[in-house]
Amino acid sequence: MIVVLRLGHRPARDKRVTTHVGLVARAFGADGMLIADVRDEEVERSLRRVVRSWGGDFFVRSGVNWKEEIERWKGAGGKVVHLTMYGIPVSKVIGELRGENLMVVVGASKVPSEVFGISDYNVAIGNQPHSEVAALAVFLDRLFEGRELDLEFPGWKMKVAPSERGKLVIRRRMPQRPSASEQR
Amino acid sequence: MIVVLRLGHRPARDKRVTTHVGLVARAFGADGMLIADVRDEEVERSLRRVVRSWGGDFFVRSGVNWKEEIERWKGAGGKVVHLTMYGIPVSKVIGELRGENLMVVVGASKVPSEVFGISDYNVAIGNQPHSEVAALAVFLDRLFEGRELDLEFPGWKMKVAPSERGKLVIRRRMPQRPSASEQR
């Protein structure tokens, strides 16, 4: 189980970046995303819309208390990995993280200093300033050793057929539920 | 030489995502970024500020004509790689791209269909919807086989010392230019 915890989301500024974090979490094999402190139904809706079309059962929940979530996760035996440009190189720790239940914490600009202490690992995807979206993607790509790019998402209505030129999308009608008259 | 070409930037909506694209380009070893069609001095300024503090000579230029840039690049023998969820798997082509001069094209939501035809490669970082920021990061990480995370950025004023807890930043005063009196 891999859950992403997004800290510091400001609905006025961060909608698109937080949505990208959620899309990356889903596409790269995480099970869900929690957004700390604030509710943002717009971000939740746009992620759920993607899940409905493209499949899988990725979940999203906003407005959680980050400290409680981290403590609960650790209490249940999971590990907490905070992605930060100040941390130790991903290559040094990725081996011991495979197969664990991970909460992957990504911040917006400012992260409470407490997070550095409460996390089991502070991990850097390079020590240059860049993007939490990129950090999460590369972390999961390393964790799953590239296999996440071939994941199937059950229940898809749309699916890409890879092609050298142009866009090929396969669309599937959902199996019809029996109507009331048929059920009788 | 690796240059990122950002298409479809809308200054009102995309400032932060385009800035993330630029930061990722720099941090993951590209030489510069071109932003098509519109000038955005705010994005340029914030990227140059990062270069001044953290080093290297990453360049950014906005308001370019994308078609001219692509044609000039190809005319000079470079290859054009368009990152798109509709393309062929990155693992199939990454080997033949190493060592080439690459223009890496990333779009915002809508990309003109012409781009699929004019590019030498349409490459997918997975075929699920996610983020151009993530796609660029994983592409460059695969291209450079992870070595980009150890890049040095000459001329840095700030540099992170990786640490297990907290933030360690090394600051360096620039060598002083000789003053007018010393020069005499």
C-alpha cells in the first residue's frame, strides 16, 4: 500500500500542481492521496473524473489532519518517506523501501520543520530545487523499477493504444446493469 | 545538448506548472527551455533567479515560434522528441536517444496535431494521464540513467548538504571583483 500525503495545499494557488501530484500518484502506482488541512472539492472531483474514465480505484481525501495520519500510519507499521531536496539520495534508501507500506509526504513551498523529525526517511530526488510532481514520479519510478508504467487499471472506459503518430484511444462501454424489468 | 520546448503556455493559468517544467529541465540536466508563442517575463525571472543562486548556465527564452525552432533544430541534425501519453513506450526508444542532441517537446493540455507529425519520436512515459512535469523528469532520468541527480552546478551561491534530518545549506560568497582602487 502506497499513499501520498500532500502538505501545504493552498486552493487559490496550488489546484493545478496538486492535481498533477494526484495524477502522478495514480499513474505511477500509488493507491491514493490525502490532502492535508484544507478541503478542496474541485481537486477531488477532477481526480475522481480521471479514475472513472481511465480505471483503477485510486482514492483522494482532502482536509485530513496530517499529524494524525502520519501517526496512525506509523502505528500500523507503515513507513513515512518525506521527499525533500534537503534529504539523503534516493539511491541510498530505495532498496530498503521496496515492499513496505509507504506514506510518501510531499510539500508545497513550506513544510513544517516537524515533518523532518516525524518522518522515517527524508529523501532527496537530487538536491536541486525542482518540483514535488517530478520528485514523486521519479521516486515511484525507482521504487517500482519502471514496472508501474505497464500497470493495468481495471474498470477503464478509455485506454490509450500506444502509437508512433497521433492519438489512438480505445473506448469501452460499461456492461449494462440489468434494468428493473429484466430483473423481474 | 538538450533543450526543452514548452508548448501551450497560458500565462494566466500555467505559470507555476511551466516554472516546474523549467526547474525540472535544469535540475535533470537539460541546457535550457524555450516557451512557445507567448512572452512570460515572470516565469523567465523566477527561473533565472534559481540559476543565479544555485548555479549552472541554464537558459530560458519565451515567445519563440515553435515551428521555426523545431525546423531549425532538425536542420542542424538534432532529434525532436515529443512527450505524450499517446506515444510509444519510453523503454523502447531511450537507448537510441542517448548521446543525441535532443529537443524535448512538452505540451500543456492541447497540443497542435502537427506536432505529432513533425517530431521524430512521440514517446509516452506510461499511457495514463498525468503531468508534463513528471514526464519530463522521468524521461531525463532514464536518458541520463540517474547520473543527472549528482550533477554539479558551477558558480553556485547555495548548495544543499544532504542530511537525514533538517536542512543544511552551504552558502558561498562570490569571489569579489577587484575594486577600482585595487585595479589601479
